[in-house]
Amino acid sequence: MEVIGKIKLIGDEQLLGAQQNFKKRELVVTTDDQYPQMIMIEFVQDKCDLLNNYKVGQDVKVSINLRGREWINPEGVAKYFNSIQGWRIENLSQAASSSNLPPVDQFEPAAKVTDEEPDDLPF
């Protein structure tokens, strides 16, 4: 699954757990829908570093996984929690501008080829 939008917030890296060996970093992306949504996406462990090269305001596409888990409280009642985990992020403005090819209409047409020319292709 993917979320496409503009970066609204990039959180600092958080160290969690008893020995603080679990890393987490949050990213908020605002979608460009009729009713824009602010989607919070977690990046965990080594994926936290993926956010280092991004800034607020950039247009991005984030590949995500939906995660769900059950927790039984002390009274024995089940509670359910969902999270959105990011595992890849792409800069959309860079992808659009990184195409170094000229537009199709700027290519020159091939020279006129006839059957009289020798065929020097090896296949």
C-alpha cells in the first residue's frame, strides 16, 4: 500500500523499551484528496534513517504496511490497536525532475531506410 502527499511533520528519533533498544520515528503526510487527511506513519529500527534526507513540504510517496495487534487488559477484555509502518519513501518532486530525456516530440526521426542498404546487424 502507498500514501501520497506532502510532508507535514518529521519527528525526532525516539528510543523505547526497557533498555531503550527499540527506535521509532514518526512522519505525518497530508494527502491531496478532496478532504485532505493527515496520516501518521511510523518508521522503526533501521528504517528511521530513511527520513534523514527529507524536509517538511516535500511531496512524497510512502510504501506502508498496516499492522494490528490484540492486548488483553487486566480485566480480561480484549483491546485492538492498529499502526501504519513505513518501509520506503520516495521524493515525488525529484522523480519528476530527474528525467533527463527530452520530450518525445524533440527526437529527430530516423533517416530513411531502404532495402538496398546492407544489413549489418548480427541477428
